[in-house]
Amino acid sequence: MTVLRKIQKGLRWLVILFFATSIGAVVLYRWLPVYVTPLMVIRCAQQIGRGEQIRLRHHWVSIEEMSQYLPVAVMASEDQRFMEHHGFDFDAIGQAWQDNKRGKRQRGGSTISQQTAKNVFLWPAHSWVRKGLEAYFTALIELCWSKERIMEVYLNSIEMGDGIYGAEAVAQWNFGCSAAQLTRSNCALIAATLPNPLRFSSKNPNGYMLRRQTWIMRQMKHIDVMRK
């Protein structure tokens, strides 16, 4: 066997291994809790690199153990067509492209499904390779998971502050209660931080955050409730 054929065979097996492990992971996470994500590991490594104490606050809870207002708030803030699209909101992507082209404030077109795929399976970097893998995992989770499961994983894995991940952790550390006890205004304030949870704090909100909270609470009136 020539060297070229060996390389081709090796690459073939790598591709098979990638698809087998990625599909297997998505299928398993349809039921299993996601206790750690690549972003959590990266943030911990960054803290160690800066000589800081590790901050990792995360506690998985089911969506039934969260306030009914939290899914509504994040949909109002991040992805108002979440229940309608199949992972990609092409209208939002097109609008983001036009806004960015005109030099307006940079905005993204990522759906909650895309953010979940990135948070659970990938790393936080801007590259075509990462975006391609994000699209692949987004399609997989939309195919294998229900919308409720996507929301449950999203609300448990999203970064919500410095070393804070998920609904239960942010409820305990920033509001002194459980995720189930979060009020409508608490949930809107949490959702207001999500574009940049390291810059904006739901514990110590500034004027901009309070204005955004008010806007989100108005938008929540137009969002269909996920759970009855």
C-alpha cells in the first residue's frame, strides 16, 4: 500500500469516526444532562492562566424546575421565531448581514438552536470552520431533539455571568433563589445580559440593562408559552 493510499484510508476513518461520535453524542444528550461544555473548560483555563481562583458555578435542573417566564424571556430577547424555524432564521441572518454591511451596530443572526449547538459541542471563535460545524450540529439537534429539549439544554449551558452557567446558578448567585422562583422581571433581566454576560450583570444592572429589561418584558407578551 502506497503512502498516499494510507493517508486516504486514514482520512476516511477520521471522517467516519467524526460522524459516528458526533451523532452518538447528540443522541445521548437527547436524554443525558450536559454537565460540562467546552466554554466552561476554556474559561477555567483562562482563569488559571491569569492566576485566579477557578470560578465554575453550574447545576443542571430540568426545564420543569425553572420559572415558566425564563424560556419566554430568552425567546423575546434572542430568538422570537424559535418555535417556528428549524434551527436557522434566514430573515434574521439576512437582516444582520444588511445591518453589518451598512456599518450599523454589529448584530448576529444566531438562533437559540445555533447557540445551543455552539455552547455544547464547539468552541467560542469566529471562523468559517466553526460556523460550518455549528450549522452541522444545529441541523442534528433540530432533527434529534424537541424544541423543549433544545431550550432545556440552552438554559442549563448558557453563560450568564462570570463563572456562572445556567438558570439555577444565576438564580442562586444573583437573586438568592432557585430557578423555579425567578420572577418575570428577574427572567427579563437575565435575558438582557445574554448578548454579553461578562460585560452586563443581572445582579448589578446599569441603566441600559434596565431599559432593555423593560423592552424584553413588553416583547414577552407576544411570545407563545412553551409549557402549559
